[in-house]
Amino acid sequence: MATPPVTLDQGPPLPPNLQPQPQPSVQQLAGQSANPSGSASLQQAVVQKLMFVEQSLDDIATMMPAAGPAIGDLINQLRKGMGAVLAQGAEPPPAPMGGNSPQQTMMPPMGAPTS
């Protein structure tokens, strides 16, 4: 059985019964919790959604090259606008009163007569 080559970047090989120690993440080294809460998690969720939107727009520009300049302008406006909003700090929405979500209070129940 051949042993894999050892490089200096990996350090010495460990015996089979030992596992390497888990390395701390960048967030842990910075003193932040691994699971952000409150406005930090809201901002993280918003950034993830924005990245999805940007990737979708890039895909459309790839499929329709003529739309590339317009989509590029839209992405730049989106980045600038949302960057400014996120720099101000985002607060989670207030808890709904009475247990109704905003969608429930804005839309009548199914089958209800509308005036």
C-alpha cells in the first residue's frame, strides 16, 4: 500500500486514530457568533437574496446579449442603492400585532366578497 506524498504545507501525518483539531472560523476569530442574529442575520439574508437576483440578471444577459448594457446598468443601480441601505443598518420588521401577517391584513380571505 503506497502512502500519499507528504508536503510541508500539511504538517506531519496524524496517526489513524487521531482527528485534526477543528480550526476556528474567521467569524469566531473576530469575536462574532457563528449564528448571527437580529440585524446581522437580516443583512446576511438580504445580501444572499441580492446575490441571487444579480446572478439571475447575469444569466439573462448571457442568454440575451442585446440586454447586457441595460442589465449592467440595473445591477450597478441595485448595488449602489442596496449598499447604501445596508450601510445604514437594517432592522428586522416589527412583530405583527394580533397574530396576522402583513399579507393576511392586506388580502381578504379566499372566497370573501370584495367591495
